[in-house]
Amino acid sequence: MSSIHIPRLDLENYIHGSVEQRKQFSDDIGKAFNETGFVTITNHGLSKQLIDQLYEQVKALFALPEDVKMKYEIPGLAGQRGYTGKGKETAKGFTVPDLKEFWQIGQTITGDDINIDDFPENIQVTELPDFNSITREVYQKLEAAGTILLRAIAVYLGLPEDYFDDKVHNGNSILRTLHYFPISDPDALPADAVRAGAHEDINLITLLIGASADGLEVLTRDGDWFPVKAHGEDVVVNVGDMLQRFTNNKLKSTTHRVVNPPREEMGRSRYSVPFFLHPKSDMSLASLPSCIDAGHPKLYSDMTAGEYLDERLREIGLKK
């Protein structure tokens, strides 16, 4: 069994560190994203209290009766806001849907650099007012942390530090609260049914706030699956396909999955909360010229982030 090194980085070293510490952070995250596509981050701006409150609200949301949850599943939004029920999302290349249900929160537009009509309104849970306020706070804090991480990545790529700032401000980012629901009869499942089939994320980077149980695994270059475990309240950060396209595979969008627990634990729920950091739809994902040379020919056609998102939502069954 092969293993991979997933470094643990302190975001404070980039925000308030010396010139040397900032450069080291940028080099470290760039090297990790070049080799494995994953890091864990500490001092990311979310307190343990806020994370505990978040998971308390997430558990309360998915404990609501099915008919209450279903009233928040809005046709025509491709799952981008509100509730998405069981059996709706299938990993690319799979035929059996993932064993999960989820809720998605999108951007709250500030300023006037984008038309607010281009974004669906967020769905408010009337039964759980604290869910609405806490998830919005978490969204804003993760967006801020993600923007700083993208600055370090920009420096690693030889771009101006603020290259991504105006592209992710008012971007199409999503906070997803996930419930991998209990399975009372594992024998009744299709043979290849899993909590989340092997996939790569669509966006620039993903920030994952822990999880209530193990199960996240990444695919190593040797073709083995390696479990990813965060320390306490650390955030796990990985590269998405948009950043991989933009860097012509210099930064790796690593395949990952969420496996089923041991049979005796299938009756327990698992919760997790990833934040998918997206740019505005009009950002070009054309590969950087600096990432293309004789040894690394251009791999991808030019397209915008919006075009790519549309393509991928159709592939995973959320958009028809």
C-alpha cells in the first residue's frame, strides 16, 4: 500500500508572517498541490464553537421530516440552492447514485460588479432560523480563507498576488451541507453503491470542514486509496478541475471518494460540510502560457468557468 504526504499548513504564516514565512507557505501549498492536490489548514478563521454550532444545525436540518425537506427542493435550480434529495447525484462515470442528501447555499452579492439577477436567491429554512445565519457566517469565513489561499497559489504560479481576487469576489461559490444517511439493510444495496463515488471536484479549490466520521480517501499516483484525516478543527483543502485546467495539470485535481463504513456502522449517519470556491462564470479557464511548454503540451480547450460548470452539472445528473 502506497502512502502520500498531506502537509499541515498554518494560514497565519501567510496572513501575518514574515516575508520568508509567506514565501515558504506559498512554496509548500504549491508543492503539495503539484504532487497530491491536498493540504490541511489550521488557523483558518473558524472557531471550534462556530464549527460545533454548524454541525448541530446540519444534523437538525436533515432530521426534519421528509415532506418538510422536500418542500425545499426547487425544480430548475440543478441543486444549486436548497435541498437535493436521496438518489439525485451520481458521480461521473457511475450509474448508481451516491448514498447522500444535501443542502446548498450560494453567494450573497455585494457591490455592483455583477448582476444580482444572475444568481438564484438562497432558500431560507423557516423551521431552523439559526441554520440560515450560521451557514451564511461559515460561507463568508471560508470564502475569505479561500481567497487568501488563492493569493498564495497565485504567487506560486508567478502571477500577481491578487490575480484571483476580483474573479472570486461575487463568484459562484457553494457551501454544501451533506448527510450520508444510515443504511438499515446493506444487503439490499446495489453492489457498487457508495456514499460518494470516485470523483474530482469541479471548482478552483475546495475547503472541507472536517466530518463527523472517517471515510474520505484520495487516489495515489500508484493507484491505491489513502485515507485523509484532519486534525481536530483543521480544514482539508484540495484542488478542483477548474484550477487543474487553468494550470494545464501543474496543480493536480486528485480523485477522491467517501467509502462506506464497516457493515456494523452502516446504520449511523455521516455529516460533512465542503465549501466549493468558484470564480465568476466569465472567468477564462484557458491554460496559463507559463504552464505550457514542449514537455507539457496544452491539454484542454479554452472555455469559461460557467461553460465548464454547466457541462459538469449535466454529467453528474443535477442538470438536464
